[in-house]
Amino acid sequence: MIIVNTQEHPWHEGMTVQVLLDEKGYIFRHIIVRVNDEYVAEEDWARRMIRDGDDVVVLHLTAGG
Amino acid sequence: MELERYRRNLPEISPAQQDVLAEKHVLIVGCGGLGGYIIEALARAGAGHLRLMDGDTFKESDLNRQLLASSMNLGRPKTLAARQRVLAVNSLVEVEESPYFLSVENAAEALAGCHLAIDALDNVPSRLLLAEACAKAGLPMLHGAVGAWYGQAALLPPGSKLLERVYPAHCRGLESAEKMAMLAPVVMQVAALQASLALRFLLGDEQPADLLWHLDMERGSLEKISF
């Protein structure tokens, strides 16, 4: 099990950041991802592995007012 | 206290708290989407002194979401329309217009005498500028931002680095409200969240620092994230 934005989410072998984003349906074009307080750049999403127990924050980044 | 005007604030806002609220000075930076609804909520609740800052005028593309944008107000300064609206709904509120965009030169003066600064801006650099000015002035800042089906809000203690974490350097060129979809109901929700947090802060509620409220109306969630 991992935590995604304070909620539990099932973990499985081979889970990368990109796999997780796909599972959650996060398709917004401005997203930032932090895994255990470490930012993961977009170019690394496909290879950065998520480990069981990780704490992931996914923000849909907005700047309008 | 004007008992009848504020009767439906009871019992959540007591008469004594209403008097406290009447003494508070709040700077709202940005009088467009978020700002318009925040100003409306604070004025109706009875926040006593509102300083409204925005150098912009209303244009046709504001009509889809901004409370104060109307056919009659096109081309008019946003601060002027906001001031007239406040006085129409609650003449007890003292309103000060500052029809300028926030800048390094005017930030300190804009914050002078305030208890809280509210970020209703539409771009990252101005938010970081406001945060820096609030740190220097020792003032809390209530951040809010919105785009598409998403939004966020956070009460930042003076000197908080939350915005620098939320907007890492490579994201600071993020497209502004000019390009990202801005939907009225999502703008209203983020503004309502900011206004609620502002009222609770002004009434003395202790709130955890650097907690980011993250709204996702694509999936229908509101999360409080330690960031």
C-alpha cells in the first residue's frame, strides 16, 4: 500500500510514477510529483519506481485567479 | 454591532467576535475571479476594513466567471467596481481602493496596517513577490490559485517557503489565467475556501502552518496535504 495525497492506494510490482498517474487518471498537463519529499521531474516519470509504503503527492498545478 | 445585519452569522460568529472582525484590516490583491468572490464574502461577513488592489479593468473574457464583471462594468477599473459592490452590500465596511498592480515598489505600502494579505493573483511571480513582502512585514498570507477543474489554497505564516515548494523553479513560467481554462464554479469554490480560511484566521483560530488544500473537481476531492 502507498499513500497518494493522504489516501491509501494499492501498490504492485513494477509501479512507476507514470503507471501510478495512469491508474489515478491524472492527465492534467501541469502536474508536479513528489515521492517521499523528493520531486520527480516529468522526464523521469516512466522510470522512477514507486516502492511499497511510499508517500506520494501529486499536485495539479494552477496559477490563475 | 449591527445585530440584525449579522443575525445569521450567529452563533458561529458571536457578537464579540463580530466586533473583532469589524476591527480587522485585510488586503486583497487581485479583484478578478477569486478576488471578487472573496471580497463579497468578507464584506457580507463583516470584515471591517478591506483594501482592494488591482490595476486591471474588466474585459469581455472575464464575464464567464468574475462576479463583478458585467456588461455595465466592461472597461471599468476592477477596484472601483469592487468598492461599489462592497458599499452596496455592507456600507459598514471601510473600503480603500489601490488601483495598481502589485510591485516591488508598492508592496510594503499596500501591506501597511493590515492583519492579513490575500493572494487572488493570476501569476506565479506576483505571488512570490507578495510572499516576500509579507515575510518582510511579518504578515500571514492566504494563498489561492485556480485553473481548469483544480485549485488550491493555503494559509502561509510569515516567511513560509510553501509557495517555493508548490511552484518549483521549472514551473514558474506556468501559463497564467490568460491561457488556462477558468471555470466559474471552480473559481467560486477556491474563493469560498479562501474566504472561510480568512474568517477563521481573523477570528483567532489556530491553524496548522503550511497545509495545502488541494481541490480536484475532475474527481471530486478536497485534500489537505502537508507540503
